[in-house]
Amino acid sequence: MKIKFGGQDIILHHSGMAFLPGGIAIVSDLHLEKGSHFAGRGYFLPPYDSHATLVKMLKIFHEQRVRQVIVLGDCFHDEEGFSRLDPPARELFDALRRFDPIWIKGNHDGEFVPPGFTAFDIFEHAGITFRHEAAPGAENEMSGHFHPKAQITHKGGQFERPCFIEDGRKFILPAFGAYTGGLAVSDPAIRKLFQSPRIHVLGAAKIFSLPFRN
């Protein structure tokens, strides 16, 4: 699905990734090693989230012929996450260096920056500002942080799906990570950022644009 944002043609992918012209992928909130983070606190989650997330991401990069990736923060669930990657996941993560990665600092990442990556608090490209958490009043801005989800009613039942949310001024990506939760787009923390929001919901194989409902 293609939309206009910040004067650019943005392609929305049903994985939760977005693409700028020139083979630039934008992805947010991988929260790698969330499983091991909670395991260390006595809560068991299967320790496969990093591997699953990275395999999925690299597969899409190959399919879409990605040249560069912009990671909008919270790549890891905590500052020690990188050190907990097992060898197969570490090999997959190191493969990201082939894509000239832009590392935008997130609140979970803290001050950690992986070797070989250049970090930014704010990055600007093609008239668009990229940051982890949306700044009130900023325009032509793409961010993550909130893990937006939309509530869907279908055949008498209700369920939630990750979504993109934008209004032509601001654009928030869904979380990409395997173990990420979400915040309803109607929550005041998200709703207050937008004037007339549009939501683009992730389906199994396509994007569905739906009217926003408070």
C-alpha cells in the first residue's frame, strides 16, 4: 500500500515496516531479547524472539531489495540485550551492518549502541524527521515507541491488530518485534498527537485502511 507523507511516496508493508524511495526501510521497536530479559526476572517466555524477529526482517529486506534501514529505537529491550544474543542471533544481527543502518536511540536501548553502528537522537532525511518518540507540535515526523494497535469488530467479535497511524503531519509505526504488546490508538497518549488520524491495519498479507474511531 502506498501513501503520501512528507512529500514522499511511502510504501506500507503488512509486516509493520515502511519503505521510502531508494530502497530505505523504516522499522521500529524490535525489543530484541525481551524473552531473556523476563526470564532473568523469573517470568518464562520462550527464548526465540530475537531469532524470529531478525529472520523475518532480513527476509523482507531481501524481498524488497533494501539498501538502508532506519531503526526507530528500542531495538533491544534493555541495555544488556546485545550481550545476551546467542551465536545464531548474533550472526543475524551482525548482518544488519550490510544495510548502512541508522540507529535511533530508544528509551529501552539507553546509551547502548552496537559496534559498527552510528547513533542519532534525531535523524533527518528527504524532509522527514525520524525520532523514537513523537514530539508534540513537530511535523513531517516518523516515530515509534507507542506500538499502536486498533480494535477491529468482525462478525460480531472484537480483536486488536497492530497498525500504522498518521494524519499527514505525524506518522507512528507499529512495533515489529515478536514479543511486543501495544497501545490502543484511542489512548490519549496517542490520540492527542493527531488532528484527523488515519489508521492502516496490518493484515496477514495486506494493509487495510479503516476509519478512526475514538
